[in-house]
Amino acid sequence: MAHSYTPGLRVTGFATMQKTRRLPMKGEVIVAVGAPVKAEDVVARTALPGNVKTVNVANLLGLPPADVPGAMLKPAGSSVGENEPIAQSKSLFGLMKATAKANTTGTIEHISEVTGQVTIREAAMPVEMSAYVDGNVVEVLPNEGVVVETYGALIQGIFGVGGENVGLLSLAVSRPEDVCGADGLGDIKGKVVVVGALADVATIKKAREKGAVAVVAGGISDHDLRQLLGVDLGVAITGSEDLGITVIVTEGFGRLPIANRTFDLLGKLSGHKVSVNGATQIRAGVLRPEIVVPRTNSGEHEKPDAFGGGLTEGMIIRIIREPYFGKLATVTELPPQLMALETEAKVRVLRARLESGEEIVVPRANVEMIEG
Amino acid sequence: MTDKPLKSVLATDCGSTTTKAILIELVGDSYRLIVRGEAPTTVEAPFEDVTRGVLNAIREVEEVADRKILDGERIITPQEGNVGVDLYLSTSSAGGGLQMMVTGVVKSMSGESAERAALGAGAIVMDVIASNDGRLPHQKIQRIRQLRPDMILLSGGVDGGTTRHVVELAEMLAAADPKARLGTTFQLPVIYAGNKDARDEVTKILGEKTALTVTDNIRPSMEQENLMPARHVIHDLFMEHVMAQAPGYKKLMSWSPVPIMPTPAAVGMIIETIAREQGIDVLGVDIGGATTDVFSVFGRVFNRTVSANLGMSYSISNVLAEASVEKVLRWVPLEVDETDLRNRIKNKMIRPTTIPQTLEDLMVEQAMCREALRLAMIQHASLAVGLKGVQQTRTISDTFEQTASGETLVDLRNLALIVGSGGVLSHAPRRQQAMLMMTDAFLPEGVTEMAVDSIFMMPQLGVLSTVHAQAAGEVFEKDCLIRLGTVVAPWGEGKLGQVVFKARIGDVTREVKLGDIELVPLALGETAKAVFEPEKNWDFGAGKGRPVEKTVTGGVVGVLLDARGRRPFVLPDDRAKRVAALKRWNGAINMYPEESLVTS
């Protein structure tokens, strides 16, 4: 049986992985090197400085900005509650008083005699960083975070949405070309569910409703993605969507069977605890979505990529652009010279035989290598 | 450097994905491109050292030119015999280029001036924060905190005016305490280029929290914009702070006597040089995978804009989202299913290195290109404007309410030259395709010459122009530009099928009807005297119905006579009529192989 993957995307049963867990700003690391951690464990925490609001005291009191410090009832550094008076002016022999009140609860940070504004900072917001994967802490980045090492399977998808999640892996289909649909999900509470060749919006929403933490599929239609996100995604920079579920596709847009190699591995790991992240960034510093499956370290490591040498005759490929998009073929010839396509562009091509027996020519840029 | 004869120059451009090297030598009495080489950029893991990619690209140059340039990992300078080069230069856009946030008091005045200063220096502007931008103070502070720019340009107020608003902006920055994009330890560079009377106050507020540099006001008075000092500071800080943080750049900087320049700044420089030396208005466009840059010089004023999310691969899906499926498909003379089109575009986005194999796919990609260019041009025209607020005797508080905008400087009727760059234009299988894509997107009016950059060496030539204008100019003319020819298009109104103008180009005479285009061959390197006689409702710039005499320049395509109308440009709404028109146009200039004209 053929197995396929996209060059650059890893699909491996055994690998040692390191995950850097860094706080958005400096804080406290609460685990030590060597500590075993669960995916859900907090490894570092910090407090993000609170939001800032300003009160235009000069305007409210009708004072020149330079007089504002003298009108303050509370000095910088004081705690204030919402609607609490913070400054007051007097006029007409002290009878008429104008008052400026705090517009939020927090601490007075700055009183400006140039602009007449008073800055109030709200309470700090706690941020906790989890380990994300089951493993061991191998490095502490002082005040910033940790590096967690784990051993197990890694499946990178081609595109995803939604952030990190942890759950048990479950397959709702028995063949990679099948589609389970919204009615075929079963009991998936807390699970990462493989739904087959297509994740349509009804299936994703139903999975979320039933408590699944992630959906994995071969493909998704752009139409469904738009419905799910509520916007037309312009650039593939994802991961921060607040969808309540993570979606990972392994092959691309449209109905596309999950590559056999990927599907077989997912099948073997069904029931395991997995960590998933839909974050995708396709620019300099490519980031692909991933499924990480921590396993007991047997010391086994898969052989390094067999395709390092590039394309060879007899190799099975998958075509990733029209007019043969998604089809499998066997390489029959790798002509060294540039050849003209139907478009008249002269590029490096290969000749291949489709499963139907048809002989074709395709640009090398438009194929993925497949393990035979 | 220009007083000593320079025998050779090696220049590299470190792009996000590819590092390109060119070797220029003095051949006889003029400078010519000798060879080029390229290698993947190595800023990212596992290499994390930009010089690896630079050395690989130089090694390719060594091999192809069959001459020694490197001594191990050192560029040999100066040239001795056939070994080494006299000068090494580089530009860079690796690692996402230069990303900035700018501020101004009035969004349409100092805010726009700040945006123009940052864009002109080669930056991507992430946001413009202004006192009157409609957001509440805490919303602005939150926005500043979210962004992680490479640097911030703080401007606002005219010299001698009120300091209050710009100080308020400084207080907001201080409250937000923004962090730099690269590195966690160094302070964020902030440039203050606002009202000079507020310098002390701004320094008091930001001096300790940020790496503050104070320079001349970009808007010293309502009538004056002074962008160069701020642009120079941006370049200096780009080198000192941003580049110095990027892996390997300290080493790269030590190899060249000339500062590394952001790639778009260098392209802008060469466009400015052409406009100045030839005394013409020029438009340059570079359409890449992620972004589209537009450069222009109209009436001696340079402008640059970058459309950060309009591109042909990484951002192609955004072109569809912003333009709409209908707008894209109006350029395709074939039946294309919308769902299929949407999935295809998304698949290109996630697999950005694939190429069109079928004519249909090529036509769709070229339709996307037209729309990306059109949208980028709209953005450019809206920022390339005259100063707003000029000749107003109002106080600052009045101008807060000001809604009138400055007129755009973009004047297609005076535009003499359009230069296109980027794979979809430079590598279009037929040059006619590049010419028609740019014509359809920009709709030039009057008589406009067109060219494409053969191998995208404008960045290297731009930085070279700062130290050796002659070498840069000669290589640009002889090796960089591929002249496509000239587009001739009058403006006016009429009925379909009516004659719009008569053209006499050398010995050739043509009559062109509304809704038609025709191609008159005029070879590369040739020019011809031409007379264009418009019908009574049509204008070539001398008035309706009045003939004009011009010298037109030939090229690899020729002279394109375009009578499809301008303002409005006529593209039939009815699908069958539109497809017939597209096929007629494609046929008239031999745009695609013949069989495509009979399929549908």
C-alpha cells in the first residue's frame, strides 16, 4: 500500500521532540529540570500588566493641565475604585466643587501636567503556561519558561485552525477515504476525533457540541472554513482563533483522503492521549499544525527520511495541482532538460504513469513524494 | 568611490526565501551584468546565519563566471587580476523585513506623513495611531501592546504649535510599554520626529523606557513635509537594532563598506534615480508571494506603498477575499466553478511553490495578478497624495474635524514608464501577458512605456546607485529592464464599434474601434514617430479630437493600441459578450496559444 506525505511535513511513529514553553513576558518558572510533567500541568506563570485607562482631569475640571497635580485627591501609586473621586477643583469661594472620578478600578500610574491626563492601570492579569505534552523538563529558561522533552509519534498536518488541546485519539472512520459526517461521530467527549476525508462545518460544529477537543481530517472545503471562522481567511496565519475546538487537515482543501501512512499511524495510536495544535504559519519560519502522541520510550527511532536523495524513477508520487490534483502516479522518467508545459512555461518536469495507466508529464514543483 | 574606476561589483539581496547574487563588471567602457547566482536564504533554523546563504549564492556566481571571489569565507576585495571584486553590497528583506508602527496627531496629516516616511524607508506599517483615529485611549494602548514592531516613529504637531497632543501620544506609548519583535532584552527603538518644542517632555517620558532617538520634525509646518531626516534615522536604527539582532547579520555588515539597505528602500532608490535622470513620471511595482510594493514618482515626489497581504502565493487567498470571485473571474474567458476556484486558491496558499500546468490555471493566476495589482494601486493612490491641511488658516483643534483630503498625486496621463517586477510578470510565458496584465490593472492613459525587471535585480542596483550611479544606471538600462513596448490609450466616451482614434506609427496606419485593442510591431531598440488622431469625444491630452505627435518606443511586444475606454474602461457585464471580448483581445495580441481561443 502506498503512503504519502508532503516534503517538510513529518509523519513518524517514534521521535524525540522538544517543546519550548515560553511566557509572553518574564515571570516565574515553577518546575525544575528533570521534573516529569503532564500536558495539563502549569510549568510557568506570570502576570500581564493590566489594561490602562485615562481620565482627562484637566477637561473634566476645566483646569489648565499644569494645575492638575495640585487638584489630585490621590497621588500616583494610590489604589482607586471605579467612580471614586480622584481630583477636585474649587471655585466661587469654595462653594462650587467639580470632581473627576476614576473610570476603572486600579492604580494611579501617571499624572501629567502637560496633557492633564491621569493614567489608571487595572489589576494585572494572571497568565499560566502549561506543559502542552506529557514529558520531562530538560531545560529551564530562567524567568521565561521551560523546554519539555517527549518521545513518541508526531504527525504534522498541512493546515489547521484553533490552538492547543489535549485529548484521547479516536477514529470515527475505518478507511481514509470515508467521511463520517455529523451523524457518525459517536461518543467523542474530550477526544481528538479523526473524521475522514472531509471535515464539513456541520461535523465540526457537532463535534464541538459533543465535547470533542479536536477534529482531524484529510481536507476541508474553503466554503466550510469560511462558515466556521465567519471570515474569509486571507493569509495562512492561524492558531489564535477562539473556536472551542481545534481543526487539523492533513492534505489540503477539498475532499481528500488522509494519506495512508498517516491514517495507519493514527489507527495504531487510537485511544492514546494526544496533544494537538492547529497553529499554522506559511511564511518565513513555517509552522504546521501537529498531533503529538507521547509514548513509552522504547529507544526505537525511525530511520531518517528515505527521500533525502530526492525523486527517483519508480517512486510513487502524488500530484498537488491541477489537472491531476490528488492523484497518485509512478515516476517513469526524470528528464534533465527543461520542458515546455501547456502554458508554454519551460520548467523541470517528470514523466509518470497514473494508476489508470495514463502516461503524463507534470512539473516537479507540483508533486509530493510517496513511500512505496 | 566614483572618482576611482571600479572594475567589478558583487551585490546580494537576502530575500525571505532566496538570496540572490549578481556580478557586475566593467566591460569595455560600460558596466554589464556578468552572471547571477542564487541559494536558499539561511536566516531560519537549522542554519540561523544569513551568511551561509550569501556564501552559497556567491559560490554559484564563482562557478558560473569561472572566477575566484572567495577566500574561504571571505570576499576578496579589491579585485587583483581576475580574482576578487572591488566592491560588495547587500540588501535584505529576510525575516519579514522592517515592521513599524507610526503615530501622528491628526491621522490625515502628521499620521500620513509618518506613514509615508516609514514606507519610503522600506518598512511595513503595522498601524497608524493618531489622536483623532476614532479609538479610545485604552483601545490604542491595547493595540500598541499587542503589536511587536521593530521600531516606532512618533510624530505629531508642527514646530511651535501646541505640544499637548503629541505628549499625550508619548504618554500612551509609555503606558503601553511596547516590546520589540526581535530579542527579549533590548529596548524598543523609538524615533521622535514631531513638534520640536515637545522634545524635552517626550524625552522625559520615553527616554528611560525606550531606545529614543530625536530627529527633525517630519511636518515642521502645515505646508511642509520633511521626511528625509526620519528616513535616515530609520535606516540607521534598522542596521543598529533590527539587523544586528538577526542571525549572521553582524558578520554580513562587516563584509560591506556600504550599509545593508532594506530591499524595498533600495528598489525605491532606483525608481527615483530613473525618474530624476530622465525627467519623467515613473511607476514601479513588485508583486511577490506575500506582498505587493508600489513605487511612484509623480511630479518629482516619490512615494512607496506596500500592500502587506496582496501577493501571488502566501497571500493569494487574501486577493480573492478583497477583490471578490466575480472581479477575478471577469478576466477569465472560461467557465470556472466558484467552489473549485476557492479550494484551488487555498491549496496554492498552503503549497505556495506549485506552478500552473494548464492554460486555464495560468489564466486564473494571471486574473488574480490583475486584481492584486489593481488593489495595490488603489492603496497607493490613496496614500500618494498632496499634503493635507495646506492653505488652511485653522487652529489644530479645527483641523481635527477636517475631512477634506489632499488630491492624489497619481496622474496616469503624465505617466511615462511602468516597470513591473515579480515572478508572475517577469516569468510570464509570453511577454504580451505581462503587458496586458499591467495594462488591465493600471489602465494607463495617453502614451505609456512598459517594461519588466528581467531577474529582479532592482534592489542590488538601488543600493549600488548610492555609491556608483553610472554602474547602476548602465546595468539597469542594458541588463535589468526588458522593454515590452508602449501602450497608447485615449480617454473619452463613445459607442461600441465606433472609431476611437487613428494611429500612424512610422509607415503603419491603423483605425481602432471602441472595445478593441490592436498590436503594431515595433522591435526592441527601435523608436518611431507617431501621430494619434482621436475622434471628437476622445482625448490624448491635447484636448478632445485634437491630434498628438509622439515618439513611441518599441519592445519585445510592440505598440499596444488600446481603445477599450478609460473612465470608464469597458468590460461587458453580460458573460457571453465579455468572454467574446476577452477572446478578441487575447487573439489581437497573440496572448495565449491559439487552441485556448476556441475552448470555453
